[in-house]
Amino acid sequence: MSFKVAFIGAGSIGFTRGLLRDLLAVPEFQDIDIAFTDINERNLEMVTQLCQRDIDANGLNIKIKPTTDRREAFKDAKYIFSVVRIGGLEAFQTDIDIPLKYGIDQCVGDTLCAGGIMYGQRGIAEILDICKDIRETAAADCLLLNYANPMAMMTWACNHYGGVRTIGLCHGVQGGHSQIAEAFGFPKKEVDIICAGINHQTWYISIKHKGKDLTGKLLEAFEQHPDFKNTEKVRIDMLRRFGYYSTESNGHLSEYVPWYRKRPEEIQEWIDLGSWINGETGGYLRVCTEGRNWFETDFPNWLKEKPMEYTQENRSEEHGSYIIEGLETGRVYRGHFNVVNNGVIANLPDDAIIEAPGYVDRNGINMPQVGDLPLGCAAVCNVSISVQRLAVEAAVHGDDALLCQAMMMDPLTGAVCNPQEIWQMVDEMLVAQEKWLPQYKEAIANAKHRLATEELLPTNPDYKGAARIKVKSVEEMAQDREAANKNAGEADKAKERPAASK
């Protein structure tokens, strides 16, 4: 088989190298064309060099075509992976630090809450331009496989405004599936799940082991697990009160709802610092910063290490390669995908991006109807969907009034801040991120004027959050090279989680 696959944001070592390995592990795909594109020439060069070495070591006659001209990369592409982070770590820092001045303590800040909403403003501005280039240069039936966060907002914009067929992909369902199997003490392959909701707030509404329904017994299993009872306190509490387990990690989930991070003195009760993903303040920013610094410094040593082997055994659980395999070969694949709802989940809005079970073969990507989510689960999702819809419309139209309304409706932001504080915080964030927000030119000029001329509400710029940990130096990371390499090289930076802190 011969077709073209392009990666945009290819300088992202964790996603790009792993997804390429998965793709080229398919025997029929050993003659495909690969193009990488990124705005950072140095990162693009390093990742291309590393991936080309993997390809050569596996005996394949494929030459990656790297370019900073994305239209060239997209030309005639049938599939495009998006792994972009618009604004990079520079913008990400402001997503965490500015809300922190107002008391909004985020663990990740890339999906919802103040950071996720602003990340969406930057990402949507760029992804719509990317979609335009795809429409004009790629194959007519091109499929965009979006791994970029905020997943639901980005996928929403592509499908409703970008004119490009887009599916959103995440590894959250697989991670929770593994936890559930471990909690019950069964091999994962023996535990069947149905998971439905919205990305990062997807609910395991059916759990079966060899046909026996275990859904109602999950709370007891988690409460008795020696590690999970300490590392997943937020998820267990949500399971206790809503009856179903949610896909996303303890730290992530805690920033999507209003109850667990609104009072600084209570945050420590709900988190664990054994791993950043259990709730550390700015935890994902820290590990991403450490990973970037390590890769850029240690890159020459990566070229001396053993190349990746393109085998089925080494293939990850990321959905992307399996979707392309199903579409091209007809082999059936079942996964959980982010798509426009259109009735798949009956009590969520049709225009929303939902995450639900789907099947792929030569006939396409098919989404069976789930029906109604449990009422409480649907209520949690519907709050977030309202925030997403406001944020998408704000980003598409450069409407700062809608942006402020999205922030007001956001559960954690609204729990911590009053309307005046939210309006001022939005002004600060717009100004700080000006170079990535072309659609807000007029709004940013007005925000600058207000910040310069009006009496400002007091903030706490010295507040570091309830659980902030210092970024490790390269020298400190060098003391455990294996851990540093895993952090820099993995797309899922919390796949392996240490036990709970003592």
C-alpha cells in the first residue's frame, strides 16, 4: 500500500516518534510516504534524525520529508496527525501562572479551566488556518487525526468551522481501563468496558468480566486498593457520588469540577504528590519543561541508544495507527473516539464533541448509539460542553465577551473568582498571549487600555499554589537518565506512576 501521512507539530518527540513506530509496525504500510512539519527547525531536525534512524534500523526504504512549509507537507496527504502545541511552553506558563494570581490552582490546565480555555483560543486560531491549507493541498478525502488539546474544542472547531473531516484521539480511556482491571485483579484483556461522555470526562458506564457485570462493585475495589485509595481520591469521590468512574486522572479531574481545588487549605486533602498527575500545582507544565530541556541537552546520547523496533509487541495503545489500519486493510478495530455527537449520546447536545465507542473497517469510522448517559454524569458533561461551546465561538470570532462568559461558566474558575476578577484576568491573559491571538487584535488593544488606566483589583503574584514543585535542572535529571528519557520520550507522561507519597 502506498499513501501519504503527514505530521504537523512533528517536533513533539513523544507523540511523533511513538505514532510513527505504531504506524510502521503494520506490515502493509512499509512503503508509505511520510512528511514532518514544524515551525521549530531545530526540533524538527532532531526528531527527523531520530525517527529516520529508527526507520533505517528496521530495514525500511522510507525517507522522511521534513519541512517548515506545512502546505508542502500536506500536499496529497491522505492522513494528517496533529500534535501541535500552539504557543509552546512559553504560552503554557502564562496559562498556569496568571490564573494562579487569582487563586485558580490548576494541575494541568490544557482542557478546561482558565488555562484550557486560553489554550483553545490559541489553538483554534491556528487550526482553522491549518484546515484551510489541508482543504487546498491535501487529498480530497483527507482525515485529520487530532491529538492536540484542548481535544474537544479543537475537534469541534475543525468539524464545524474548518471544513476538514476530523477525529479526536486520546489515551485516557485506555489508562482508566488498565486501572479498573488492576483494581479487580484481572488481566486487562478479560475486562470489557463501555466508556462514554466527553474527552477527559468520559464515564465507564459498563464494566464486565467474562460477561459478569462488575460496574456496581468498582467503588469497593478502588477503596480497598492499597495505592489507588490514596492516589485517586477525587476520582473515587466522584465515583462514590455519581456512581461511575471517570477516565481522567486525579489531578486533571480535580480542575474540571468546582469542588476539590477551590479552597487552598483543602487541596492537599484531595491530591497526592507521588506523581504530578495526582494533583501537583502546574505539574504538567513542570514535566513538559523538564522533558524539553532534557531532550535538547541530551539529544546526542539518544542517537547512541538502541533504535525503536517496529513490531506488534512494541506498538502502543494510541488509536491513530489502528484507525488507519482499519480503513486501509479492512481489519476491524474497536476504540473510543472523539466525534460530533449527532445523537450518539442521546442526552448530550448534537453539536458537542463526545467520546464514545466506535468501530473502524473499510466502510469507515462507525459510532453505535450509546443512548442516555446516567443523569448525573450527563449533567457534569453538559456544564463542560457549555464552556466548550462558548470558548469555541469566542475563538472563532475573536469575541472577548464570549471568552469572559466561558470563564464565568467554567466550574473551577467560577468557584474561585467573582465576575470582576474574571474580566481582569482575561484582560491579562489576552495581553500576555497577544502574539498567538490574531483574532483578538481589537480586544487586546482595549484590554491594554483598561489595564493601564483603570484601578486594578488586588491579586497575589507571589502565590505559588498549594502544591508547586520546583522544575528540576538538567544536572538533577541526569542522576536518573532512564526516568528523564521516559519523561521526554513518552506521549503519555504519566503512564508509569510511582506509588503514593508517604
